[in-house]
Amino acid sequence: MFGMAALFAAVTILYSSLWMYVVRHPRAPVELGMDSEFSERNQWLAVQGVQKESPAEQAGLRAGDRILAVNGRRLESVKSFDDVWFRGRPGDSVELSIERPGQPGTLTLRGIFRTARRRSSEVGLARESALELTGSFPVLFLVVGLTVLFLRLDDSNAWLLSLLFGGFIALPGPTSFAALSPALQAFAMTYRAVFLGLFGALFYLFFAVFPTRSPLDRRIPWLKWVALMLGASIALPGLHVGDVRAPAVLIRIVGQSVASIAVHLYIYLFFALGLVSLVGNSRRASTPEARRRIRVILWGTIIGVLPAAGERVAVDFWGFQPSFWIDVSCILIVFLFPLSFAYAVVKHRVLEIPALLKRSARYVLVQRGYIVVLFVVAAAAIALFTHTISRFFPADANIGMALSAVFGVVLVWASAPMVKRGTERIDRAFFRSAYDARVILQDLAEKTRTVTDRRELATLLENHIKGALHPKSLACYLEAGDGNLVAECGPAPREFDTIPAALPRPKFPLRFGALFIPQELDTIPAALPLLREIAQRGKAWDVPQSPDAAGDLGPLAPECLVPIPGRDSRLIGLLVLGRRLSEEPYSGEDKHLLDSVASQAAIALENIRLAEKIAERMEAEHRAAREMEIAREVQARLFPQKMPPLRTLEYAGGCIQARQVGGDYYDFLDFGAGRLGVVLADISGKGISGALLMANLQANLRSQYAIALEDLPRLLESVNRLFVENSPDNSYATLFFGVYDDATRCLRYANCGHNPPLLFRDTGEIDRLTATTTVVGAFSDWECITAETSLRPGDLLVLYTDGITEAPNAAGEEFGEQQLIHTVRSQRHASPGALLTSIQAAAEQFTSGTQADDLTLVVARVR
């Protein structure tokens, strides 16, 4: 909260400083010699007068002309005009597009800038003094608003008051920020547009809830949020001009003039509703003191704000042009508004600040007086010692001074503990609760860093709270895994003085006349209605001293209940405090301390719970990682471990998986007698699911692959049937199965929906072994068709999965078949193993190392 307040203060002070600078330097370095006034509603600059023999007169400007554009730029705001004037130089020309009453169309005039001259009307002590006062307009709002904010950081009303005062600071204008650098100009315009747009909403919101909710807010509680949303809708379009603007959609529907009127109506409507709420609260005040407080603010608002508001209404709706002294008078009267708040805070204890200020003043006087007394006593002791010791030494000897210096050092060293104890006693005498809170919170902040379990935290809370507040009993309940609250410390042992020791402790409440034996509450159910009420309160609660006030917690005899809220406002703990040993009630400062302690405990609990979850997750991830490593090792064993040697064929296969396990599969099956089965498959899905389906397909193939020599279609139809039965409906596989005969160099194959393998002929041609049937595992009614091709020495066969050709780069482009062909041709004479490695490396380089799918290849060269 302090950081947010400091940020708000820095932003508001910076804007105020910039505003006070520009109002003291309002003149541009150049001029044309005319008087003008900007109309926000019509978006033109009305020429009110033209000086004789001025550049404006020479350009042809007349009083009554309306400047619509400057240098071809439409005047959306006064900023468009000021940007040209503040960046102009004497001798520069400026083009003005004007509309002259009585003449059709738009005239274009061109003027030459001259150096701006000081006007005689601006000279005068009274006028200069008035300008100086009005030029310091933000100061009083800053002092009052920020003082209240920093003294009451935890009070929402203090925040609302500071925001409202920030809105008042943005009201004077329209002011040009063209003299500033572009960055500061953008900041100032953004601040002014935001707070000017939200001013009406903030004015209503503050008086709707301060000092209590107004009758209007009780009837229409959602109105303040509607006001804020409307304020944001007119602030955002005007960020670039530093003013409010109607949304573009409203302008298109009703036009610029009506939309401008609607914007002003919104601001004045909610301003009026704020006054209505303030009046309503003044009538509902229940005590004379409350009425005095609210009436100070009411009359300060009416006298201070209404004249300026009336002036602005006349300007915005009827085009009234106030004189200099009327304008100054209205601004000076506005100072009564923050002054009334300052008076109410100091005199009538609004927001409970005066007690703190008075106590602080007394504390400073006593503490400084204590230091002065100690200094006087020490000086007197040293003087007495010097006077006494000087008798024993000659007058001109330095030994006496040396001994006096040593005595002074020893006195300071010896009195340091006494000074410290005295300071602590003063601290405790004036700010005992604040002192205890500081000590407890500092100690808790240090110790909660090392707390590792709930019991340790409960013990820590018990020791600190008992040491500070001395309750007769204290119970600490913390959330268990099932959501119930379990007692980690306390409740304090019950007194059973009237019951013989031989009798067992009762397990339920017993009442014998006036004797009540409470139940030992070790667990509080999460569904207890009282817990929901405590969670909604969110702060320490004084339990009313009535038989049924504490509900099911009555056996604990609670005096104060302190919720420990979690991040989601759920109750994760509860402190139950009995009466204090001093029999005094728990004060507001005591409860504030307990809320602070509960917040510290909530953070510690969340950290403990987070640490437990992290430990569980790390353990689970460790197990999962180990299981994945085992799965990777198992899958690696599923790939061919031996490669049957062939006289006419040199081949190699490899797979680089995108994850630890994958769904690509290749295999070399030894049929004996110089015949080799070559398998390449791509399973739908990745990761664990793909790996399991891949293992299923591999098992089906290897268990009956001998059938392929006699009837390859029958083998694959059997594999398809088993795949359909043992896998989900949406699973399938693309498969290439080829049987190569070493004696005849003939390849008989079935391509089940797989990417067509590329057969690079020795002549330079490329044949594609296209699909002979559809994918495996998608249909139970499935028929396999085979094909056959003859290979010749020098031919090169490349089988691949779509992970190669569909590998994407950062721009979304795919590696593609053409780059695959180019890579193969550039490395055609390399060994199959080296060529396979080159293709995989080319694909990885293309994707910059970001692998989206498994890269699986089989490369074979005919000898």
C-alpha cells in the first residue's frame, strides 16, 4: 500500500509541477497579434480581436473569424493550435483555414510569425499576485490529500479522497502543455484526460460512501460502478489531447455537438448526485458530533465548489466568457474545499488522525526532553569531575584535561544501556501497541522464513500473541487436508476444580445447574456457519458476550476471533482468544495488530502449502521422468538391433524422436534365404499414446511376419484387424511394408497411406512408390493391394515419415519434398548411414533445432 501511495504521490506531484510551470510560462515565443478563444464544442478558434499593423491584420484576419485548421491540420483541440505556436520561430509562415460569417466556403490566409510581445494589460501588482495564487492551485490539494493518504494507508476513504483531490488538480484549463518535451507533454495530457474523465464519478463515489453509505447508494449500489465505466469511456478517446472526448460511436450517431453536450451532462450529473449524497448523509447523522463533522465538509463543499461549478456550467452550455477577476475569484474560493477537509480532520477527528498527531507531538517533546536532560546531567558530571580533579594537578598541566576526557568516554559507555532502556520505556509509554506490533511483526517476519510445518507456525503465533496481549486462553486452528480446521495449539486446559480427579473428562457438554463443563474442540468443521461469517468479515471480531453469540465455538469462551484468510478469501486458519488477564477489552490497535499477525501467518501457511505441493510435484515428476526414461529404453529396444547382411543391398535406418518416446517405427525383418522385410510406420499421436500404439503394431507384425513371404496382403489384413480391435476409434497408422529379394533385386511392397518413398534411379529419374491401399487401423473392412518394382545397381531408395517433409521453420514454411530431394542428390554417393545423418541434420538446421515431430528414415542403396 505504501508503494502504491508513493507511486500515486509521485505521479500527482509531477503533473502538478508541470502544470504550475506551464501556467507561469503561458506565452508562445511567437504571435500573430490576435486575441482568440477555443470552442471545444465546435472545435474552432474564435478570433475576438486583431491588433493594428500586426501580422494577423496583414494576413487579412478579422474579429469574428473562426479558425478551423492550422497548416492543414484540423483543430480537434487547443493542442493542435499550440503545437504550431510553441514550435514556431519569428519569420515562419503559418497557413490558417478560416470560416468568416456571411461568406460561403473556407478562406485560406497566410500569416508571418513575429516575436511575442508582453502586453500592457498583463502588468500590475494585483493581477500578478492573483496569477501567482491561482498558479499554485494544486498545492493545497496535494498537501491535504497526500497527508491524509499516508497517515491512513489502510483506509479506503483516504484513498478515495486522494483520488478526488487528484481530479480537482486536473480541472483547471484547458491548459496547453506544448512548452514541454513530447514525453512530459504525453504524460501531462494522459493524467489530465484520465482524471477529468473520472472526476464526476470520483466525486459521486466519494460522497456515496463517506462517511457512511448514502441513501442513494443504498438504493442504487451499482450506479457508482456505471459512473466509473462511463468516465473511462470519455477519458480514453481524449488521451492524446489532454481532455475528455465522446466515444467515436456516439459521435457517429448523434454528431459532434450533441456528443460534446452529453459528455458535459455526464460530468455535471454525477457531480450533482455527489452533492445529493453529501446532503443525504448530513441529514442521517445519528449524533451531534457526527453532524458537526459532516456539516463542516458540506458547507466547505457548497461554498467552495458550487461557484466554480456554476461558472463552468455557464461556459460549457451558454458560451459565457468570464472576466479575469471572476475566474480568479472562483478559483480562490475552491481552496475552501480542501481546507474544510483539513479542518474536519484536525478539529473533528475525521479518519481518526488527530489523536495520532497529538500523541506523536507529545512523544517527540518527551523523547527530546529526555535526551536534553541526559546531556545536561552528563555535562554537569564531567564539569564536576574536572573541577574536583584539577585540585590535584598544576594549573598548566594537561593531565587533568586528559582524565576528564577519559571520564567522559567512560560515562557515555556506561550510560548507553540506561539511555536505551529509557528510550524503550518512552516508546512503550506512548506507543505500547505500536511498539509491540513492530517488535512482533519484525520477529515474525524473521522467523516465518524458516517455518517448515504447521505446528511450528502455531507455536510461534502462540508465543508472540501471548507475550503481547496476555490472553487467558489462546487456540490456533489451521486448515487440514480435508478443509476442516484442526487445533495445532490450545485450547487451554479446562478448569475442573469441582469435579473429582478420578472422574474421566467429559466428551460432550454437560450442565449441572450452574456448572458448565465445555467440550474439547479439536476440530472445527469447515461447513460451520460461523466460519463463513468470520471469513466474510475478514478482520478480528469482538465476540458479543451473549450465550449464543459464539455459536458452536461457545465452549472455547472466545473474546476475540481472528480469521487467517487465504489468497482466495477462504478461511485457512482461526485464532481464538479468551479474555485478557487484565480484564480489559481488545482495543482497535490490538485487533489491528492481530490482523497483521494473521496476514503474516497466512503468507507462511501459503508458503508451507506451496512447499508441500512442490515437494509432491517434484516427487511425481521424478517418478514420471524415471518411468519415461525406462519407456525410452524399452522403445529403443523395439527398433532393430541387428541388420541382416545382404549381397546386393546396403541399408540403414534411424529415428530422432521429438519427445522421450514417439510413434514412429521402422524395422528390418530377416526372412532368411537373402530376403529382407523393410517396415516404416507413423502412428497417429505423439508421446506415450503414440509409443503404446507403436509397440502394439510392432508386436502384431513381428508375431506373424513370416506370412509375408507367402501372402503379404493376408499379413497386413490380420495386422489391421488386430489394430482396430486393440486401439481407440480415432487411432490409425500409415505403413510401408516391403519385401526385398537379394537374388532378383525385386521389391514387393504395400504402401498403406504412407508418404511415397523416393526411388532415385541410377539414370537420374525419381520414382515414387505411391499408396496401394488406405491407412491401417481406421476401418475393420479393409483390403490390401500390393505392388512390385525391380531395382538396379546404383538405385537409391529413401523411406521417410512426414516429420521430415513437414518440419516447419520459424516462418511456418515446411522442409518439403523438394529440399529432401536436393539433400539426397547433393550427398548421393555417401553411404546410407552418412546420407541418413545428413538428411536429419538438414531438417534440424531448417527448423533451427525446434523439432515438432519424429524424424525417421530408412535409406537403402542397391549394389
